[in-house]
Amino acid sequence: MKIGKLALLATLTAALAFGGLPAANAVATAPAIPPEVQNPLVPSATGEATPEGTELPDEEASEAPAPETLDPAPVPAPSEAVAPVPEPHPATESETAGAEDDGYVYVPVGEGHVVPGPDTPLVTEEDGSIRSVVESEHEHVEPMLARGGAASMLAAPSRAGNIKVTLVRATVRGNGNLISLPSARNSITSANNYWRSMSNGRLSMSIASERVHYSSTANANDDYAVMMNKIAKELKWVDNPYTALVVFVPTADLKSGGYGGILGGGWTVGGTAGRILMPAPSSFTNNVVTHEVGHVLGLLHANSLQCTNGHQDVGSGNGGRWTDGACSSREYGDTTDLMGSAQYNQPVINSYFWDAGSFGRGNEIADAGRAGTPRTYTLRPWGGTAANRAVKFTDPQSGDTYYIELRQPAGYDQYLQSGPSGNRGVKIVKADKANSWAVNSLIIPPSTRPFAGYYNGNHAWQAGQTFTTHTGTTVKINSVSASSASITVAAKSAEWHLRNSGASAIPFGSRSEEVLSCDWNGDGVASPASFRAGKWTVRSNNSSSAGTSVFYFGDTGDQPICGDWDGDGKDTPGVYRQGKVFLRNSNSSGPVDGTFYFGQRGDIAITGDWDGDGCDTLGVTRPEGRSNRFYLTNSNIRPATHGTFIYGNAGDVPVAGDWNGDGFSSVGVHRGNRWYLSDSNLRPVAHHEFAYGNPGDRPVTGIWKRGQGTGVGIVR
């Protein structure tokens, strides 16, 4: 009894140390392939190839016997794979059977994250959506209930270590056969080679022990989770960091919810430990075991976006659904990824999985940041080893991050040489936010309409095609070759709407840039400008054919401001940096002409001619309780607070301008789509209150017509 309690205590302690209670509440399984499918993506010479079988590393072994020859002959591993150091197999297998309860407390795995076979029926819901009668459970389960649920890790830390495998060949009631030991060993070797390569040698697997187990309770027709629970309990299994229980049973497949065709199931405990249940070995075993180790490491499934209306992209909504009701996530739909449908090969995990799981060296994916003005990038084959061979960018409006990679024959993607040509080219992936709590990926193929069968032969984008996100950011495929691809990423141009200006919508800048407007050329009319990381782009006027000029002043994180600092009739740039002001008297790159402190960290700067002397000076706003307090100064040389007052609510966007044309600037606030403008800084009240624009629009102000007062505008 004491030994059992100590074992339970060790289990719970280990779980707290790396992210969840031991054993899993959720499982991921790989689908079976229909009998008529003879060639999942890429055939071998015989049609049933298995990766090269090599012995596994064992730090405690001093001698290494020659690898055992397997039949059929294995296929050589890709050259980029990290070859393991040969190790001996364990000397002998121990035989076990169900033992009497001696106080050991078993922590069971639970249901969830199942993958149906190809013949599993579909159900049409009342809203018209279609699902399998056996589907993965994607609702979030709290850690105390999840017990290390499958793929419950997000942004996993970089891990390193050897996962010690307990390899069990079990019998079940109704089938007393034992599966082939060399085949089982070979699957662990294959998984070890793959994940060592993906992790840059930090992660490996070795067989710590081998066992034969004659189960007294597991039945051949049991649900896979029930079967694992019965066998693991009989084995008195306890999950610990960097351990894995891999059980092979002699049944041809596994069952879930009464349906067969399941090729394997996996559970994770904190991303470094877990359990795997496998049926009798087949041509898919090496792929499926490696796939299930991906679940142990915290990854779930490589899904595909499918939209019955053919839309290229879709935003995520509430309740685990996409914003477009015609779109859904097709589980396992990315068949150019290890975590997609089962196949004879082991494709490289996609760059989103790579990033989320902290695999590789850490320099394989170039971070382009928020998309803005057009920028061109070069991709290299994702299965290769080059640095910055993939690119990720963030959509400036939705905040979604997109991963762009080139899939060509290289490394573990060498199989693409013989596969469908439509899978060679540029691949676009993002997080599957319809299943947001787990690490699911979502490929966006050139056509999102549902494809027949398990395997899509048109996953990649080709030269001349353009992908457009659901907010308008574009990815143009300029060229594709075997060794590289060129793409151009550009955010949708921002639209400027200037109230009572007489100008139609003005396309200028991007949604990721900061915006402002001033009279840059002294013609008495304000025109747009954008700012990003110290780069200013200024329009000469508000006509559709206006030219632009570019100069640099300031730095990333600065708030851009503008005004007529020296009274010469032209507005020039400035930046506000956490209470410090930097001003320049020319619309060109160059040194600072004036600098001083006004306000404090966190304040928002505004500018205006508060005293009517012809020169613009600073003001700042900061929240004060539920209100907004303004501080104004009339000097850019020896600034002091010449006026302070409460106006508006905390969270309002401050604006300034000469609203009534009396020669004095005063303040206002923008809230949602409403404007509240005051004609006085002495006794500020909302002299002008109106609606213009939509919630979420960014406010701008300026003199749109010569000789008139300051007008308002929005940028969207």
C-alpha cells in the first residue's frame, strides 16, 4: 500500500512540474486508409516501403550489435535526418500479466480527439454543418480535468532530452497473437530519427525496456481508450517526464465509438511524456508512430480550410467556429504534413508547428512583423537546412499570423519528387483558431472547396497566383523553382475619408502604419502622412494623382506629431517618446532642431496653436480616474504647463484643431464614431458633437479647404 501511494505522489508531483496532471483526458488518433488506396501520395518501388531501420541510442550501453534485418527492405532515410548512435536492444523481454491490486492508484486516460476512418458515417446538423459521428473533441478542458490532455500545450518551450520508451507487445482477449518485435522496434527507430532531425538533435527516443503482456481484461473490440486504460492499469504505468508507453496490440485496427479503422492513438503529458496505442504493424506504422509521438510532444493535427463557397480565407469567431458559416476545418486535411493523414512517408511538420513547438535551431523562420507596404521575400525549401527559409507575417487588421514556406523535394520532403506536382510550390499555413486551445494548424490551399478522398494533390500555390487574407492583405507568388521562391507581402491600403473636403476616399499607406495630416508644403491645406519605425511618407495634396516624399526622423515606438514649430507657414515632423519631444524644422531626413521634456511616460501628445501666435506647441493627455486630463504649453523652448483641464473620458482619443476658424486651436475627443469638439480651452464643453465614421476608424484632423477651420476625417 505504501509503495502505491508513493507512486501516485511521484506522478502528481511530476505533473505539476511540467504543465498538467499525468495521463491524458484527450487522445489523437490517425485514420485508417481505405483498402482500395494503394498509393498514399507517393509510392515506393514495392508499394509498401518502410523507413530505414537502425538501432537506437542507449547511453548506458557499451557495445552495439549489428542492426536486425527487416523484411520488406527499408527505404533509406533522408540525408538531412540526424542519424542515431547505434545501441543494443534490451537483452530480453519481460513477461507480465494482470496483477492483484496492491494499493496502486491508476490515473486513466480519457476520451476525445478521435479521428474517424474513411467509412465512418457523416451527420448533417440542423444548421447545415456536417461532421463525422466520430470526431475530435476540441473544447478546452481545464488542466485539473484534462490530466495532460492531448496537445494541450501552446507555445511550448524548447525541450531537450531522451524519451525513454517502454515498448509493450500485448495480447487481448479474442486475439492472443503477438506482433512482430522487429517491426515495433523499427517504428521507434523511425520516430527517433525524425524528431531528432526536427529538433536539431535536442530530442531523441530510445527503448528503455521491452515487455510482453498478456492482458486479462482488454478485449479485441474495446474502444481504444478503454483498451489503453485496461492495459496501462495492468502494467501499473505511471507517467513521468521524458517517458513514453508504447503498446502494440494484435488487432488489425483500433475502434472508437463502435467504429473501426483507427490506425493509432496518442496522449501527451506536458509535452515530454505520454502514451501511444498501436494496432498490428502495417505499411503505415512508421508514419503513424512518428505522428503519435508528435501528439506526445504537444502537437495536434494538420487541418485544411475548406469553404463550400470557395472563399480564400476566413476569420475566427466565437464558440470554435469561423466567421463564414460556409467554412470549416477539415481535420487531417493537410496531407503534406506529418500531422495530417496517414501515408507511407513522413513529411516535415509545417512552420507553424515548428514555431509553436520551438523545434529546430530557432532561425529557420524570418519574422516579417506586421504587413505594411509591399515587401519581397525569398523562400528556400522547407525540408532543407537554410536559415530564414520560411517567412511569417502578422495581418495588421485581424492580428492573424500567416506562415509561408516552399515545399520542394528536400530532406524528409524528398517524397515530393514523385508526388503530385500540385503539392510542390508555396505553402500557406496559419493556426487553426476554430480549435484555438490546442496546437492545430490550418493549411490554406489555392482552392478551399472540398476535395474528394483523403489526399489533396493541390496544396501549393504557384507562380502568378495571389493569396488574399480575409482582411485584404495579399501574398503574391512571384516565382517558384526547385531551389527558391519569391513572394511579395502587402497590407491593404488604408482609406482616408476627409469630411467636407470634396475629395473621395483616398488610398494611402497601410493599416499597420500610424497616420496623421498636416500642411506639409505651406499651401494652406493639410494632406496625409504615414509613419512606421522612423520612416515618414508624405503626400503633396489630396488629389488622386498626388505624389509622395519619404524621409526618416524618429524611431520604432515613437508617436509621430507635426506642426509649424518656427512659424514659417509649413508643418514639419516631430516625435514624442515617453515624455521627451524631438522636433525638426524641415521635411527631410536630418538631425533634431529642438528637444525638450513635457509630460511623462504613457502620455499621448497633441499639437496646436493654443495662444494664436502662429506657432504650434505641445499638449499631452493622460487618464485621471474615469476622465481625461489635458496639459497644454505655449512654448517649445521653455515648456511649462500653461493650461490644464478635464475633458472627455479615459480611453477617448484626443484631437486638436481650430474648429471655428478664430485662429486658436482647442481640443476635442473621438469616441467610437462620435466627435466631441470644444471651441475653448478655458471652459471646455462640447460645442460640436456629431457622428462621422465607424467604430474602429482612426481619427485625423486638418484644414481640408484653404481659409476654413479645421475639419475631421477618419482612416480605415
